[in-house]
Amino acid sequence: MILGRRALNRASLARQFLLARAEVPVVEAVRHLGGVQAQEPQEPFVGLWSRLRGFDPHELSALLLAKELVRTVLMRRTVHLLTAADALAWRTRHEAMLRQRLLGVYRPELGGLDLDEVAVAAAELMADGEPRTMPELGRLLAQRWPETGFRPLGEAAVAALVPMVQLPPRGLWNQAGGARNLPMAAWLGRPADPPAPEGSDPVGEALVRRYLAAYGPAASADLRAWCGLTGLPAAVAAVRPELVSFRDERGRELLDLPDAPRPDPDTPAPVRFLAAFDNAILGYDDRTRIVDDAHRGLSVNGERAVLLDGRVAALWTVADGTVVVTPLRRFTRADRAEVGEEAREVARFLSEGAHTRVRIAASP
């Protein structure tokens, strides 16, 4: 069976809670989504507000303080908001990818070092229980490896070699704070799960199922684009008997969970305001189900997108408290009214009810 672009769009929106806001607890939403992209600390609040009915940003802050949610470097070597359980279960499985991507950036500086030795040194430094920023830890490590420089060493330790979490107030609602890091084991009370026995990959298999639940139907390349892991063919093969198979209009095989929602392609899709780096866009290799190729790079660059009829149709930002929408295509009068209504709700949310100031720029 061939699934057209619109059918894939509606399936993705349904899985992402963007077709209708979900009435689920925040922790369960973050778990279902497989984490929320979070390198910009305030963006998860917008992303979850657009997905959850009655979302309270203070609840998310409380969950970070209660250690039920954590901010950590994981998928694609980027900062994600994850449940503590997922962070502990998934971190070791991502270790090789994190190191590989680190060397992809810093091979001239780090390629000659024994990274295991650097990891041990970083862990010893952090054993005193003192939270540190990436530069602070890097400068301490540079005392041992002075020719390497503090920046590569700090990033190596925090973003690849030692499982770390970013501590509050980083990531709390409407609070600023630098990224102070502590080992995951110290913050959560136990270390990340150990590697699986050779020849088995239960975490990889879980990732396949969890990805399809939140993003499917999807190709193996889409799964790889989401998590950054290249070693998942065996996991896909292991769970394949549980899955159903489709084709997209390009002929790619798409896998899916048999009972996952695949709404009618003509299901109406409401206007939704996405966060910067939203995984609804970045979670795919082929993003044409939600964004035109001409605008593919916008989310990668940190632009916030507006979905109209399920597709990226505008960008949005906040200027002096006003939500400003910039259309990427011609808006009809009805389009402007629909986008404006949701934009006012965004403004109300961001200002905690203080105002609903909105400006929609002229269509191109």
C-alpha cells in the first residue's frame, strides 16, 4: 500500500499530538515523544503547550526539580529533555555515536588522545559533587592536557565521555541560567544502564518501537536521522515481524506499528506553533511530509515554524513581547484569521495571561 504525503502528514501529526492536543501528564508526553529537543532552554515549553491540553509550564519546572525529567545530551549529540528512566536506559547505547560525532568536530584536537583516559579524569574531577560548566571542567582537564585546549576537552567530557545532566535553573520556566553539569549517576542516584550482552540489543529494539509510536510510518533512514545511531539494522530486523509495511510515493519502505493511528488524509489539521528545532521536523530524514524542500533548512537553523493545514507555512518569533508571524507563502483572509487566533493564544501563554499582542507580516 502506498501512503501519500498528506496521509503521512496526518499520521505524524496524530503521533506528535499536533492533530489534537492530548490529555496526558507531562511525563507521559515526554516519554511518548521519545524526548523533546531542548538545546534552547525555553523551547520545550512551547513545544509541549502546542501538544497538551491545559499544559502548565510550572509543572514541567517542578518535574525537572523533582528529577523525573532531565536535560542531557543524547540523540544526535544534542540536548534533549527526557524522562529520567529513558535517560538512564538509553545513554550507554548512544555512547559510541556521541564519541564519533565528537571526533567529527574535534578530531584535530582530540584524535591523538586516549578518550577513555580523558573520561576517567573527568569523572574523577566531578566526583567531588560540585556542578560545573563545560568551560570550567575543560580548564581543569587542560591542566593535564594543556596542548589540547579547554573547549574541546570540556565538550568531550560533558557531551560525550561522561553521562551528564544539566541542572536547574537551566530549563526552568522563564528562568535564565548557565548550563551547570553533574554526572547523571550523582543527580539520579544510580549510573546509566550497562551495555547489553553481546549479540543482543534490547535498547535498540525499544528505540525502534518508541520511534514508530511517535513518528511512524517511517523508513529506517528516518529513524537514523532522529536518533543519530547507525547500528540499528539488527534491531529493525528483530522487531520487523511485529510491524506492518507500506511504501511512500518515492518507493521507500515505511515501517509502522500495526495499531498506531493513521488518520484519514482529509482530517482537518489545526494551526500549530512549533518550537525551535522541533522534532516534528528534525525527526525525519525525508521531511517532505511536513515541510517543503525549499524550507527544509529553517528548523535546522533554529527558526520556529507555524503549521497551517499540517504543513510549515510561516515562521514566528517574539519581538518586545509581540508574537510576530512571517508567512512563507500567500495567506488568504481565512488563513490570516486562523493563524492570528492561535498566535494570540501563544502570546497569552508566553506572557502568562498578560496580553495577546500579535503581528502578522504581509504575505510574500
